[in-house]
Amino acid sequence: MYRAFNYTTTGASHILSRKVCQDASASLETDKYKLIVVSDGHGSSDCFRSDRGSKFAVEAFCKCAEEAFKCPEESEEDDDINADEESDTDKDTDSDPSYDDDFPRNFAEILGACKTQKQIDDQLRRFMGSIVTKWNAKVDEDIAEYPFTEDELADVSDIAKKSFEYKVNLRTVYGATLIGIILTDDFWFGIHIGDGKCVTFNQNGEDHEPIPWDDQCFMNVTTSICDPYAISDFRSYFSRELPTAVFIGSDGIDGSFANQKYHHDFYRIIISSFAEADIESAVDELESYLPELSAHGSGDDVSVACILDIDHIRENPELYEIRKAPFIKIIRVGNLGAADLSDDYLQKNEIEAYAGTVRLDMVGCRGFNKGIMKFDILDVQDDLITISFNGNECEISPTERAEIVTKDLVDGIAQFDTILLQYIRK
């Protein structure tokens, strides 16, 4: 029994600054598919209508999904769709060589019958092209009906003002990201442009981020549905293996957590709430928590949407509980570099294990600042951590520890430094 939910709340910082919410989201359950979608307007002074842009993105995705699952005979009589497709657009999107607005009305049937990854990619590209087309049409119609006002342009940069005078880049005013998911009885797929994250959980309780990340998204820079080559910047994922749960969130969600584990654990908590409580109570709990998450986290607008297999979750709640995090227990003992043999040391610490460089002076294991002072965590698996020090690689597990020994001879006296690394979970 798959159910779909979505929630959007204004960010704590936006409430204080009296800034309108830039996020939009939607969820839909039909007899043919379940749908969730999240869009985050950029919100900068040059994107002063991005709150409308995010709403238009959500509407365009939902409309394309509706068209995709119509029977061919139904579509022939849909005059409104034809009118939308014939709306006038400027040349920004036409400059993308991948642009294609010839969207097949039996898209879902064609996609389900695809045999190769290339065929799947081609169909998803057409779907994304249709979304961009509809979004462009909605934006152009809005600009025509509501021209930019002097108040709106007051804080716009000089470069943007100049381009607007020449009717160039008008759509950037509505810039927004988009993450959309459609799940059927036979397959599911997701499309994504910009930041934010999609997180899935399979029937074994394992979590993944299946849609590839866009390296162009960094700090406050993100790709956008308003970009001239937007279709080329979309990423996608398709699978015939249905997830137990799929979540999508604006960057206000993942920006509220220190790392990926805590982010995914937030979704595990949501899943557990649906396993333990009735749907209405779980829904109310999530909706009431989002403002608190923003206040104690990113401060940004937050949107989250999910599709959950309620039956499977309730039958297997233990699979989706928060899992203990991998830690490395560090024990350091020695007297290397000491003034005399009495100046020995014993130091202990525990650090959360995730890929990166560990500086021992930063975690309290200084010794006398001699010997090994840092090591690299190369990979973290469920029961295995790979580390590197001085060009040497080793692995540690709950049953196998690593030992790094440095020896020296000072005035004929043997001195040493030993670092023990052990994998623990807590």
C-alpha cells in the first residue's frame, strides 16, 4: 500500500525577514501512479519571482505526469494540452540542441517497454523537455500578464536590469530547482535539476541516493530550470525494483544536518513514525516538526515529500530503525620525544568514521607531536574501514584492529609511539 505525502513550511530566517516562502511541493495518488515533487525558488534579489517559479515547476511536473499516463485516445481530445504546447517562448530553450517538445501521450507505456538504458534515457529526456516547455509557457504568460514593477526591480543588480531592458534572461527571475518522482506498479523514476536530495530505502532497509549529484551545485550556486540549457543539466534515475520509501527534500532539509548519516536518519525517524502510529498522527507529527527543523537547522524554507509502502514498513519496522554509526576508537601510548622515560603518555578518543583526513592533534591524541600526526579514512563500509597512513593502507573491522608503531633511539634509550585503531559502532 503506497501512500504519498508532501509538506512545505517557511524557513525560520525567512519568517524573521518577512520573506515569502520560495519552496513548493505536491503529492498525488492515482490508480496508475503515485507522484511527489519539490521545487525550491532561488530567492535572490535578481530572482524576485522565484516563489512563483517554484509553483510553476510543480504544476508543470504534475501536468506532464497527467499527460504521460493518459491513453492515446484520451489525449486526442485534450485541447488544453495542445494550447499549452503552442504557447510562445523565447529562444533560450530553443538554443538547447536537446530540446524536444514533441511529448508522446503514451509515454508511460513506451517507457515501461524500454529494453536498453539508452531507450530509457531518451524517453526521460523527452519527459524533462516537456516539463521545461510547460514551465517556460507559464512564466511567459505570467510576465505578459504582470510586467515587472519598479518595486520589484528596486534591488535588482545593474547587470540584470540591463538584460531585462533588452528582454533578455527574463525567465531567470523565476529560477527554481526541481525534484520529481513517479512510481507505478512496474517501475519508478526520478528527475532532478539543481540542489536538494533524493533518498531511497529498499526492502532490506538500506538507504541510497540514486540520482547522481550535480557537481555544478556548490555553496549558493545551483543549476536551474530557468537555465538556457536546462534539459542538459537534468539528472535522472529509473528502476524496475520498487523502493519501500523514497524521499525528496529541498536543500533546506539536507542543509539542516551535519552529514549524510544524520540526514538519512531523519528519514528513518519518519518511516518509524508511520510504522508505530496511525497515518494521521504520523502526518501531523512530521508537519509540526518541520518549522522546528528549520529553526534549529538551516533556517531556510523546508520541503519534504515521500512515497511510502506502509504495509511493508509496518511488517518490518526493525529494518528502518536508526542504525548505529561507525566510529574509530583511538588509543595512543608512548614516550616518543619525551624528556625522560617518566614522560610517557596514554591517550584515548573516539571519532565518527567518514571519509577524510583525521588530524590527531585535533582529536586530542597529540603524544609529543612526534610520529604519525594524521591518517586518511579512505572508505567506510558496514563492517570494514579502510585507512591510509604514510602511504600504507590497512583495514580495520570490529574484530581486527590496526597498530601503527613508531620507534626511535635517543641517547641510547629506546622510545616509542603506538597508535591502536579499532572499529566500533555506537
